[in-house]
Amino acid sequence: MANFDESLEIARKRLLFRSWHRGTREMDLLLGRFAERNLQTFSRRQVELYEAMLEHSDSDLYDWMGGREEPPTVLDHDVMKLLINFKFIA
């Protein structure tokens, strides 16, 4: 069980880094804050879904988060809904 927990923790750390280093300052802030507040509570499945979301371009993610476009059906899951509904201003 320790290996499972350890690998999940490593994945969370990797995704936190990727969230804060997207390429545009806007997406760094949006995804970095989201990841800081949510990754530690994500299940392995949710971590995997979030990792797959990060494979999409910043412009696509920004449009989906802002409601300019609908996310593809493959991203119709709880993690994307959390991201879309996330309150970025504290």
C-alpha cells in the first residue's frame, strides 16, 4: 500500500508543478490555484482525469473554463466540472 500512496503523492506533486508552469501567466494562476486547493483531496481516478485535462492546450482550457466553448464529451466528468465552477478569487 505504501507504493500506491507514494506514487499517488508523486503524481500530485508533478501535476501541481505542471499546473503552475503552463506557459501563460493567466493559466499558471488559474490552474495553479485550482491544483493547490484540490489535488490533495483527489482520488487516483481524479488525479488521472486531471492529468489528461492538462494535455489540452491553454487556449482550449481557458475557453472551456470561461464558458466560451463546451468541453468535449470525453471531458464531461467531475474534475472538469470542479474546474469550471472553481472560484479563483479568494
